[in-house]
Amino acid sequence: GAAFGGGAELATSTDFRVLGNEAGVRSRMKFVQATMGVTTGWGGGTRLVELVGKEEALKILLTSEEISTTTPPNGLINFIAPEGMSALTHTESLIENIQATVDPNVVTAMKRMTRGKGKEGDIFQSVWGKEPHQKAFERALNNRR
């Protein structure tokens, strides 16, 4: 579906943004605030700058450019679902894959690191040698044999 204005702002607060690609449904995002005579107000403009950089954010905000499955990647959209698949189905698939391959503590650690919530070395030490690391190391050794 579509995320315009406030919906686009809210989308910038998520870990990933996924556009669906199914027939008859046009997934798109658009910041319409400037054409409505206002600025972003829920933090979406600031988050947009973090996602795509100052110049690209200003362009998106001032032109009310529509972001869709045909828009070249710019950091705002992380995934486009395969042809015929909804954003929800593709997102569920991505989540299932992450849950099957990455320990929840490592997901939390990666989020902390990418959001600047601690020093990378300290975060690394918080997961080094723990059970998920040991199991992954054992799997890697077994695959080499």
C-alpha cells in the first residue's frame, strides 16, 4: 500500500522498509508535508537525513518525490519484494530467516552498535565467546571438513 506524509515519517522509525510488488497493489512512499505547507513534525525528517544524507533528504522532502518499486535504491527502502509478493509476506520471510540464523542477543547487539548505543569493541565483547558464537564456530569448523 501507500505511506504518505505522517505514514512516511513513521516508516523511517522502523528497522527496515519493505515495498511490496504484487499485481494491482502499488507500494509507495511520499513525504507530502512541504506541499501541504508544513515540515515533518514527528522526527521523520531527521531520521530521513540519517538514512539518505542531507542532500537526498532535502530533495525528497521539497519535491514530494514518490518512492516506489521503480525508484533507484537510495537508503530509504531496504527491500523490494519479489514480483507477485506483498510487503507483509516478504517481511515475514525476512524475519523468519533472521530468526533462524541469528541469535536474538546478537540482533540486539547489532542494533545497539548500528545506533551508536555503546562502543563497538564493548558490544563485540558482550557476544564474543558466548554460546551462539561457540555454536557458529563449531558449525564453521565442521563445514571445513
